[in-house]
Amino acid sequence: MSDVVEELNARLDALDGWRFSVAPMMDWTDRHCRAFHRTLSRRARLYTEMVTTGAVLHGPRERLLGFSEMEHPVALQLGGSDRGELAAAARIAADLGYDEVNLNVGCPSDRVQEGRFGACLMREPALVADCVAAMRAAVRVPVTVKCRIGVDDQDPEIALDALADAVVAAGVDGLVVHARKAWLQGLSPKENRDVPPLDYGRVARLKRAHPNLPVALNGGIAGLPTARALLAEVDGVMVGRAAYTEPALLLAVDPEIFGEPAAHPDAFAAVEAFEPYIAGVLARGDRLHAVTRHMLGLFNGRPGARAYRRHLSTAGMRPEADLGTLREAVAQVARAEERRAA
């Protein structure tokens, strides 16, 4: 086995689950969402919402960074561009037990641009490399970067190579590439997730140019058939909205992507297995909706799915809602399927 292959395998071993991961998504991938997703897949790698270095260093740490042991492997995504602050935030993440620290070089929001981080850093590969080097020196867990193929009028062939070359020289452990440009002027963050065309070929060319760098592809992956096809070209796929809005697809990740048994035989069994976690959340005084808002799409496409969503969106919002409320919602699906089978 060549040194290149040995190095790649060592990096991929450190990035356990990187073959399939759920993207960091603001307002969505909080700790309750991640616990739910972990119930559906033992192997998928999970990411936090982006947290700025200022929030990590000075904010309410438990609320922003707390996670359950069940979530491993789980990565913290950081937003920032000050190498000292990023190194300090990475140390905090490692001390808390996160399995990876990921630097956001892809978010196109106005707030991110004003803070000089996110996608605008595609224009400053040397700065990104300095930040990666500082984080790598501070922690032993993998340090990765999530980026775009370019921003605005940049040529993706030049821009992505420049960023990749810089962070590889700085010792980055892996690169997640959202296979779209980001337009920092003229498109909203939502439009930046859909309007710029996807270019999977550009990411595949990057991987061929860096055979010993773990490369994962993100953007527009709607299901596991697409994910499996892309894995012929790259080391990992990162799925965002599809995993959130159609979470049942995560039940197939372990057998179809990792060749291992599914975490649970079906969505009904998964909900039952997730109940102890929800009971703990309720016992701490949090409301049911804090968890079940992430579960609304679990039965999409099945008889009774609309009634399930409606029940959780109405009764599940009440202060007194409890596990019985969730069970009543699930029963709507079970009864609808029984009627169809009769």
C-alpha cells in the first residue's frame, strides 16, 4: 500500500462517518435534531449549527455547545477569521469532546460578510490557511473546512484550487465543498442554496488533484441513489435539506452507505427508541415542540402523514404536551396504514 493511500485511510479513520454526513444548518441542526438523527443512523457524521468564535468564547457555553454523548461522531462548525480566536474556540470544542472542528468558508449571509467570515473568505485563501494552521496546532481532533467552489465573479477552477492548495499546505484534515458558487451580492442566503448551478464535476476534479486529501461533496443531494453515485468520485457526501425534511432516508444510510445493519427496522421503531431522550428533555422543563419540530417530516409520503404533522403542529405546541401527544400523532399514521391494508 502506498504512503498516499495509507495517509488517506488514516485521515478517513479519524473522520469516522465522513462517508455520509448531515450538513450544519442554522436554526435546524441543534442538539435535539442531532439526537434524533443519531437515533436514525449510527454512522452518519453530525454537525452543529455554525457558532461564531465570539459566541464560543464569551457566550452561554452550555446552551450553544452542549451535546449528548449519543451524538458521536459530532463536529462543531465555527465561524470566524481571527486565528487566535479560532484556535481558542477549537481548544474549547476539543475539551468538550467534539470529534472534529470545521471552519465555515461557505455561508453567504450579510451578517457573516460583515464579520469577515463565511463565503467571503474564498477571496482570502492565505488567511484561511493561517486559521487552519492555528487550529491544527491547538487541537488533536481533525480540523476541516467547508467552502464553496467560488464567490461572485471568481473562476471556480482558480478559486477552489487556490483555497485547497493553501489549506492543504496548512495541514487541513478534510475539505467539504458545496458544489455551487455563492453570490454575495444580489442573492439571498436561501437563493444561494438553489440558484447558482451545481458543478459536481468541479469537485471531482479537485479530488483527483488531491488524492490524499479527504474531500466531501455537498449541495443538491436529494437521496441515497445520488449519494452512492457521487461516492465513486469523492470520499464523502454531505446531505442537508433532504436529511432534515425527509429524515426517514437516514434509516437507510447505515445499510446502503456503510454496509451495516440499520439502526431500527422502521420509523415507528425509531420513534419508540427516541422516547427516552424526549422524556429526559421534558423532565428538564423543555417543551415537546423543541424536539418534535425536527420530526415533522418523518412519515412524509405515507398514509396519515398529514394528520401526524397537524397533530404535532397543534397539540404538540401546547405547554402540557408530552410523550402521549407524540404517540397520538404516530397512531394517526398507524391507523391510516391499517385502513389502507384492510
